[in-house]
Amino acid sequence: MISANRSWLLYCRQADTLPYWMGGTVGSCRSRPCLLFYVILVELALNVMGCEMDGIATLLKALEGVLEVEVVSDECRHCIEEIELHFENTAFLPISNLGIRCVLARDEVWVMLKDRQFRPPPRPTVYMVEELKEGNAPEDQMFTVEDRTFLILGEEVLPGSTKIPENARRIGDGFVFFPERRSSPKTPSYFLIPPIAFQELDDVNGEFHITHVVSVSPSALADQYIRTALGFPPDDTCATILIGFDHL
């Protein structure tokens, strides 16, 4: 976006024209002082945005356990989306990566490579759910993402978690299931990867003029693509996290 705007500024300087949306007419010319006023305003806005993006990069790189930080290009976004869609359509178990779609829909998408020193997520990163289209459930048994409400039938057990209900059935060491919550065997249920808050950016969103911050862990196939595309090392002890946010 910034590079495109800079190209537009270069065109304005060379042609000395004022775009129609700034009050001109097609092919019209304006005095150089008037044009330069708008050019300066746009350049100032771009410089401020550039400084804010530099600040975000510095903040992320300073977090414990973060090894690499990069901006995700539009081409890379498209490839990640295609990989995740293929993964959903071919997975052995029904799964929806709603989190990846929320992240990729944001104005900016960044990726971090992190090791095991990075903090744990603030909530489970995988659930088994059914969508609640009517009725209700206890607040601790449901969550909402972008106007869609989900009933929690199972969830990931985070390391050190002690809030596991007694009636939960364990599936291995890292997942629990709540069969009594199912509304009906006819209601579709599936695994859901939700968007996850990213507190470090939420805490400074006003300073950087950003909003709607979300993060997600990509699938193994998308993780491999990201590492190859951005030159990250193929280290099995590390993982990538995608972060998306909108500009205010």
C-alpha cells in the first residue's frame, strides 16, 4: 500500500495534476502550490505510518522467544489462504480454520518465528464445536467470533491448566471432550481454530493507531510454505504465528 501511494506521488510531481477525487476534473491541472500541499499531507501520513510499522517490528522482535519478524505480502497471503483451504478440504477430521481467515482479512498481516521461550497462548488454540444458531448456553461453554456463536464440545488443554471439569473426557494429554453438551447427534460438529488475541499489540494499539488485532497458528503445510517463502530456518523446535490488524 505504501509503495503504491509513493508511485502515485511521483506521478503527481511529474504531471502536476490533481486527481478527480481531490476536486479536479479528468485531465485538469492545478497550480503547483496547491498540488504540493496535498502531496506533503500524503507524504506526512505515509511517514507516520512507516514509523508506526517500524515501532511494531521493534516491539515484536523484542519479545522473549521471537526469532524473526516479517510483513506478509499480498501474494504470500493468497498462497496461505489457498493452502489452508486445501487443508480443510482434505483433512481426515472436519476442521475449520476461522482464525486464519480473520487474520488474512486484516489491513496488515505479519508473521513471527518463535521458539519455546515464547509465552503460551491466552486461550486454547483448538476447539471442537457446534454452531449455536438458536438457544443459549452457559457463558463459559461458548464463545463468539464475528457474529457467529459456538458451543464448546471440546478444547485443547494448555500446559499448566488446572481448570478441567470433572466430567471432561480426556483425548490424550492435550485435549478434553464434553459429550453431554451436544445438542443433537444430527447437529454438525467439527474442530475449530479460532483467532487469538495478541495482548502485546492490544496494549499499545492507540500508540500505533491500530485495531482489531488477532493472531493464529497456521497449519503445518502453511507453516512450511511461510518458512520457505521468507527464508526462515526449518527448525522443528520453532513455529510461526500470523498476526493481523487494521489501521485506525
